[in-house]
Amino acid sequence: MRHKILNYINGKLIPSGNNHFLDNINPATGTVYSRLPDSEAADVADAVAAAEKAFAEWSTCRAEVRARYLNRIADLIAQRLDDFARAETTDTGKPLQLSRTVDIPRAVRNFRFFAAGALHFASESHWNAGTSFHFTLRQPVGVAGCISPWNLPLYLLSWKIAPALAAGCTVVAKPSELTPMTAFLLAKVCMQAGLPKGVLNIVHGYGNKAGHALCAHPGVKAISFTGGTHTGKAIAQTTAAHFKKLSLELGGKNPTIIFADCDFDKMLDTTLRSSFSNQGQICLCGSRILIEESLYPEFRKAFIERVKKLKVGDPLSKSTDLGAVISTTHLEKIMRYITLAQHDGGTLLTGGRLVKPKGRCRNGYFAEPTVMEGVDPHCAINQEEVFGPVVTLLPFKTEEEALAVANGTPYGLAATLWTRNLSRALRIAEQIQSGIVWINCWMERDLRTPFGGVKQSGVGREGGWEAFRFFTEPKNVCIQP
């Protein structure tokens, strides 16, 4: 059965104006299971018009009112958690258990956090004794464009639209054309929650059509994008001509730095997870593992043993550790990087092959978790974002060498450091070129903290009060008695 996905514009579910649809493929089976609108600039224009019309009332209503809607949406997603989890797994190919226990609950948490944040956000004020009182009035910027990626579709979509709505903006969202189903379910939830029409609009389709139209539309005042660095550059060029506010969360080539004095068991468990969660298709995964030379033989042996035990297969099976990668094109890209690394002198320690599960997933897009060593830090696989279940092992002798290798890429999103030496930990955290540093942990998030990268990993910050600041403009007001 093929489900028909529709756009959500001005409170209604409608097809694109051209009535054309794109196939949506389940990567675990390689079969089409739904169809989505092939939206164009006219559909985006309709969505922006609806958002502009809704902005006057939404931006001026009390924060408590906006918070109630966001909490109601969170309640409804939580009530339908299994439906959302199955939709995400069917769209992405990731294990159902991951969708059910991590991704969808985190989306719920995003709505709840920013609903609460809307009630507690404070702006600055200054009293110049006897002369004047100054305060900063933060007002919603207008219509916000939110463009989300395919790897964490609802989690990252909610990460953008929840703070925008909480701040008083109206939104036009463009989910990835590869993973549209959870956004479609969200539209239905918004209708059930009674969200006023035009406050949130969701337009499906290709990035070079619907996404470009959204970025170029003069009525859209801010763009929040998560995705690849190449697309981010194109968006920056498009939005610059309109002086739009811009937040870009882009690629990563994240180092995991392991010193010999680490808590070995905890490090091994976490590094396995940080390497291969969601088939390595998370921008925060550690794809370069740097190990102090004295620990290298022990780590190499233990890590390879653990990787070989990981089960690749049907995402619906409870015993599956890694599901399918997102598409046949992406699978081919991953395999090309592995082959290129071998040509560059790398040694394949485990993995490196396609997987063909039996049964319903026999035509799906599966790859073995892969570990390589002996690849120069400057080779492509250590410089470019593979975004798959592939890691390289890089032994180092000194702290200075580890820092040089860790910082030696165009990216700077996240880094993980394992050591019991607090002085070393703080010293490296200060020197590493990364927007996020985890010490003796990975993927621990406090939503009050800013999120984002440096260098080609992005521009701006999301999360916490930074999100409210992004979706608002400051107006300084001065009063004299």
C-alpha cells in the first residue's frame, strides 16, 4: 500500500499545485511505500502567504498561549509514539528501537523544553541612576524557514520549529524529500491540537526546488538549515542577497581522542555507540578514532571484537544493531570511500562489504560496520564526511600530535575526549577547534546550552536561549523620567 503524503498549508492538507508526486523509498526493502508532493515555488509562496497572514495574531498572543499549543503537540506525539517511530524507521531504515527510545522522545522533549522556555525567557535591562532606564525588547523576526535533514527527521525538525513558534514566529518548514512521513504525521497532530491555521506550514519536495524557493522568498526573514556543507554554502549565497538571518548546522569529521589513562570499559562501550549509531549517519558520530600509542594494541583488539558482533539487518528486529543506510546512492558513496582508502594505503580490519539480509530486506541498502587503519590523516576518508558506518583508527604519540590531527580537517562540529587527567581534559577542550566537546561521554545534551560548529561545520548556534535570540530581533528602548 502506498501512502499519499500532502503539504500542510494554511491549516489544510493539500497536494502541490502541479499535482505531481515523488516516490518515497523504504531503504530497508528498496521498495516505494509512499508518495510525496513535488512542490514548486508557487507552493512555497502559498505557504509563506499563509504564514504572513497568521503572524500578526500569533506574534502578539501571550507566551502562555503559545506554550499550551506546543505542550499539546508534545502530548499528542507522545500518545502516538509507536506510529511516529514506525514511520521514522520506514523512512530512514534505522532500527525501530532507536526511533522508539531516542529520536521520537527527544522530539517530544524539544516541544516541551521550548514551551517552558517561552515562559521564562528574560531580556536585558540597565538602570543609569537618576537619568535613564534601558531595556531590550526582543520581538519575533517574522516568517521563519526551517529546513531539516533525513537522518533525524522529526527530532531535528522539532529542534527548529519549536523555538521558532515559541518565540512568536510563524513557520514554513521543508523536510527532507527522503524522509517526509514523520513531518506529515506532525501536520495531522497540529490539526488535532487546534494550532491556528498558517502558524506552521510544511512543504514537501526537492531541495533545489522547494528548498531554494523558501530560501529566496523575500517574505521569509530567517532560515535555519541542517544538512551538508555543500548545500549550506548555496543557501548562504542565496540568503545573503536578502540579508536574512541564517543558522547553518553542517557537516562534521569528528575526532574521538583516547588516552591510555581512560576508563577503558566505559570508553569502549561509548566509542562503539558513537561510531555506529544510526549506521554512522549522525553529524556528531566520531568517524576518526585517535588512540594513544601505548593503548593502541589493546584498543584495536577489543574494538574489532565488539564491532564484529554487531548485527546488521531488518530494522524491525529487536536484535538488530545497524539497519539500512538512507539510499542506494548513499550506499555507493560509502563503498567508494572505503575503496579509495584502500588505494591510499589503508588496511581493512573488519567490514567493508555490502550486506544482503534474507526475507523482506533482501533488496535493502545495508553495509557492514567498517574499521580501517593505516590511512594518512590527510587522505579523503579522514578529511571528508562519509556519513556512514565507517571509522578509521589513528594512533598518536603525544598530546600535541593528537591535537594537530584532530584539528586538521575543514570541519569543527564535535569532539570526544577520554582521559582521567582533568588538567589535560580542560587543556585540550580549550585548544580543540570544535563547537562541542564531550569529556568521558558522548551525546549528552542539555538543551539550555548552545549547539553548533566552527569552520565548515556551520554558522550560528541553535538550542537554549540561542534559539530564542535567533528567531527574534532585539530592539533597545530607553526611557528617561
